[in-house]
Amino acid sequence: MMNDEGGKTLPNSAIKNFFFPKLNRKVIIRIALVGIIAFIFFKYILIPFRISGHSMDPTYRNGDVNFCFTFRYLLSRPKAFDVVTVRLSGRHVMLLKRIIATEGQTVEFRKGQVLVNGNILREPYVAGRFSWDLPVRTVKKGHVYVVGDNRNVPIETHDFGQTPINRIIGAPLW
């Protein structure tokens, strides 16, 4: 026997029935509904992912777990400085990157500094910089320019550049 908050004594069978109910039709339907709702929620709304790699250090660390919130851009468009998940291959391979420029803007890397429309971009989230150099390019219509926060390695080791907005599937939850 156990006491509840009101001082009443609960029989052990009541506790057992709460955690392990008899499998009747009502319980099976509830379990099935919870399973279906959880499947839909974590398949299409909050997609769990594990960060693999160091391209977003120090903002997001290798091995961290997060969720991609797919409704983030349902009513708005991605904008500069947003961290987004970019679909690379289906929903199984996604890149986590930061938008540094939007359509029509120019982007250039000069001695590790990013210039957008000719102005040096202030990036307090970048811990270290390698001497990246890339000529000026204009972001195409319907695209954004994405890059990782970790620029402390050679430019050849990074996946970055223009990506179509329709490949952005959401943003990390935190």
C-alpha cells in the first residue's frame, strides 16, 4: 500500500494498473493514436538530427542533437544571419549553415573577411578566420548564400555557396 497526496491509501494494484493497464480495445487505440501522432510530428514538423562535423563551431558542436523546425519559414522567407537546415539529399542528409546574403546581394571573401555589397560583414559568431579569398559573386534570384561559422580551416574543406530557397527545410529549434 502507498499514500497519495491526499493521504489516501492506494493499493499496489491501482499503481500497477496505471502503468500497465489491461490491453483492451480502448488502450490499444490510444497507444496507436499516440504512436501515429508522434511519427507525424517527428517526421514532418520537428525532425531530429545529430550534428556531424565542425563547420558550425562554435555555435553548434559536433555530436550535438537538435531538431529542425520545418514550419519556421512557412509564413516568412529566410533572411541574413538565420541558421538554416539545407536539404542536400532527401531529408536524410542536411547541412546546417548560416545565411550571409540574400538574392541580389554581392558576396566576396577577402583575406578571411566577408564583404556583402562591398561592406565588411560583422560576424561575432565566427571564432577564428582562415585567409579565405573568393571573387565577388551576385546571389541569384530565389537563392541565398550560406556558409558555416567555423572559418578556421582552408576554404577547400567547406561546403558553402548559393542554394535555392526551396532546399531550405527549416531552422534548428535552439
